[in-house]
Amino acid sequence: MGVEIRVDGLTKSFGGAPVWRDVSLTLPSGEISVLLGPSGTGKSVFLKCLVGLLKPDRGHILIEGHDIATCRERELYRVRRLFGVLFQDGALFGSMNLYDNVAFPLREHTRRSENEIRSIVMSKIEMVGLLGAERKLPGEISGGMRKRAGLARALVLDPEIILFDEPDSGLDPVRTAYLNQLIVDLNQQTGATFLIVTHDINTARTVPDNIGLLYHRHLAMFGPREMCLCSQEPVVRQFLNAQRVGPIGMSEEKDADELAAEAAAGVELAALPPIPLQLGPSNGEPRPSQRPPGQWCADNDVTPPPGSFEPDPSSAASPVPASAGAAAPAGAGPGVAGGDGP
Ligand SMILES: Nc1ncnc2c1ncn2[C@@H]1O[C@H](COP(=O)(O)OP(=O)(O)OP(=O)(O)O)[C@@H](O)[C@H]1O
């Protein structure tokens, strides 16, 4: 399960104004990737291009030999069946109960009997922890439950790729932690390829295998989680540390004068915080694409920030198990990697 998505030289503009240019990346099969970026940098536009709701100006989106960017409607319709999408508000029909909302894609797109539909719908409702709530209307449940219902509906056609548009928007930190755990568990159970657009830095630091950052009309970075969390690129450091110092301004990038003033005032980007352990599945098994903590740093001769890969005793998260076999990163001091795990 899970398919690779290869994006090559993708460019999109509206009315001549570019949203981003020449975006190239590969979402590896079965892995979780996160896409970050300041507001308005085109993250939602990117998701819509992937699923064929918007046509890019140039470039290719290759999935199982199909090019979504250029293919005909009929082919696009078939490829879209590979996708499940969780929209920001769950996009549920307000007049239908949760059961009918989740059953909707099966009734629309398959010829399954109501008995078969019932068994599939109830299994997805159970997967997202909503058993017992299936007769409720969307207006009668909390925002977190609506997200989970939207997720059950996104899962119902057994997609190979699941796109999440700000799954944590409007959720408190505790519900966000539960949702993140659910996402990691579902990735393990389904093996599907996940892409999550989020503004939540904690999610970005702990959930994905890969991180991408859109900024200033281009893809500033895409790569393994450890690579991005160790990055010395000012824009990546500023964003992942949620700071005002750095090239990202209030509404757009800072101009040369503002950056010169920061440099003259001796204001510097803060040190990188420790890299946390990746969130592991709640059953204690390794993630499908598990790599030992610190492996990327060790392979690339990069010293991770002090304190990296240490279990966080205050976290309710289940970090990756020690059995994943921690590697000692190059230059790692005492307490860094090597023996990390719960
Ligand atoms: N259908 C459209 N027609 C014209 N412009 C659009 C359209 N869709 C998006 N845009 C523009 O594209 C840019 C990127 O929008 P997008 O919603 O993808 O940003 P985003 O990174 O997802 O923002 P946020 O983090 O605030 O949700 C914005 O300037 C937006 O106004």
C-alpha cells in the first residue's frame, strides 16, 4: 500500500502572479511528509494541484505512471480514486449524521450493498475512535470529533495517498496531540502515503518522516526530518523556531534594510532546539519507514543540537521504540542519541 508522488518543476500562478515556481520533490511511498510555510505561500494550492483540482502552469505530478498535471479528465478521475483528503473543517454535510457522511463516498462511487457499506463504515468509525457517535449530526459534536469523522470519510475508499489540510486548525494542544497519534497509527495500519499541511511546529517536529517549507514563491527545503531540524538555512531556522528574527517578515519577506538593521543591532537567530524523538505508533511497534534516531545526522556527519533524541518524560507521545536501534550521530556528546528510546 502507498504510492510515491513525484513532483517535477511545478509552477502555478493566478492572473500572472506566481504562487510558486519550479517546485520539485518526491513524497516517498508510505511515508509521512509535512508541508510548512508562512500564510499565503501556496500550501493549499499545492494540495489542490496534487489532487487535480487546480491545473499547474508547468511541470509534472507523476503517480503510478500518470501525470496529473497534464492527463485528461477520464484518467484524472481514475487517479483521484487513490486519494483521500481531510479538509480543514472536515467538510461534512451538516444535514447527514456521521454514519451517512462516512458512507457517502461508498454510495457515490461503488456498487456495494448496504450490508457491505455498513461493515466498512463501522470499521473506519472504529479506527478513528468514534464508535457510538455515528448517529450524531456534525453540529452536535466537537471540532475534534468532526475532524475524526472527516478522517473516517477520507479513509473509506482505502486510499493510497491521504492529504491533510491543516488537520490541527482550531484544535487545542491536547486534541492536537491525540490527532497526531491517530495519524501516526493510521499510517502504520494503512501504509498509505501521507502529506500534512500544518502551521503547528510541534506536529512538524515530531510526526513526519520528511519536512518541506514553501517560502517566497519557491520550495525552500524538502528532505528528511532530521536534515530540516538541523538546517542552518536562516528561513528554515526562523520558521521551525517560530521567531521574529530572520528573513520572514510580518506579511512578506523582510527587505535588505530590515535585515541589515537586524544584523547591525547584533540580533542573531537563536540556537537550534534539540531534535525530539519521532512519534511512534501507540502499539509500540516501529513505524513502517522507521529509521534509527540520529541516523541521518550520523550518515551526513552533522552534529545534532545538544539534548537531541532524548525521551521527553513530560510527553504523552509514544516515541519510537528503542528496538529501532539508535545510531550515534557524528560528534554526538553524552546523552545524545545512542540508546535513545523510551
Ligand atoms: N482560486 C484562486 N484564484 C486566485 N488566487 C488564488 C486562488 N486560490 C488561491 N489563490 C491565492 O494563492 C495564494 C496562496 O493561497 P493558499 O491558500 O494556497 O495559501 P496557504 O499557504 O495555504 O495559506 P494559509 O496558510 O493562510 O492557509 C494566495 O495569495 C491566494 O490568494
